[in-house]
Amino acid sequence: MLSMAILTIVTLALASHYYYKGFYIPKHRRVTAPASSTVAEAERERIDTKAATIKTWLQQHHFNNELCFLVDMQVPSGKNRFFVYSLRRDSIIRAGLVAHGCGNTNFSYTPSFSNVDGSNCSSLGKYRIGYPYEGQFGRSYKLYGLDTTNDQAFNRNVVLHSYSAVPAGETYPLPICNSRGCAMVAPAFLQELQPVIDGSRKPILLYIFN
């Protein structure tokens, strides 16, 4: 009985180390790949099209109109799908991995979308990146949903933050871990985003689309 109790305790301790709010990808399935990647032509066209549609909106709403953050949820989670986009050059200048919400399952390979509190889903739409704070996962940024599809983001505590289980490089065809709806990136990638966000005199747009 004692040995069984010890084994149970050790197992729970190891599981909790890799646990993230009820769901995780086991460590042996986390693959580190080179940070650089080639964006497929179809993906690049989608990004360019989305960027073109919001240029006027950014100017009208007094956002940073030189760059924005675009997240294409049609791209698998193991591929870079969080793009820092230069609106001046009409080009991607940085790219990284970003997790999607698990929804009502322990783990979801593909994202489902909801604006409902407690859904654990990602929400589509435009976000204003708000003030930084030090939270459970270190440096994080509040997000304000600007559309009817994501206007509960602030109340749901959906934020931009990093997490150590998100790899620095692509893992495709393997997926990465899920979040509970947050835009969750690798620590190294958030370090690249920080000076961009903190140095902007106007708010930066995060646009999550599918």
C-alpha cells in the first residue's frame, strides 16, 4: 500500500509539472524546430489580404498604422501563425507560434470559437492590446475585444501572455499545447513583441481570424 501511495504521489507530481489548466502536450511530444520558416504562398496571400482590409480602419480609429499583429487560425498550431505585419512594406517581419483555446475538451487539435465566459475557446475578431502587467505567467498584456465576436475578452481574462510549454520553433505536423482562450506564445517570442508593443505611441491591433 505504501509503495502504491508513493508511486501515485510521484506520478501526480510529474503530471502537474507539465499541466496547464487541465490540459497539456506531454514533454516527449514537444519538438523544437528552427525559429525561421517559410510561409506558404496561400497563407501569405491570406495575410496580405487581411492586412489590406484593415488599413483604413486603423487610421480611422487612431491605431498604429505602421504595423499590426495578425493571427491566422486556419494555420495548424504547430506552424507559425502569429504574424507581425509591416503595413508600410506590406510584408511579414516576424512570425511565431500561438496556442488556441481547448474549448470543452481536454485537448483540441483544431480551434473552436466562442465569446462566452467559461467556454475556454479562442475568440475571433479585432483586439486592442492594452496595458502590461505581471501575472501568473510573467509579463502579460490585457486585450480589449472590439467586435461582437470578442467583446467579452477583457471580462473573460483573455490576454496575451507567454508559457514555457509553447516551443520557440515550429513543431508541425505535431500540434502545440492549448490555452484557455488566451493568445499564448513562447517566452522568446513575447520578448520580441514586448519592445514593439511598449514602444508604440498608438495602440497596436491584434486581429485573430479564421
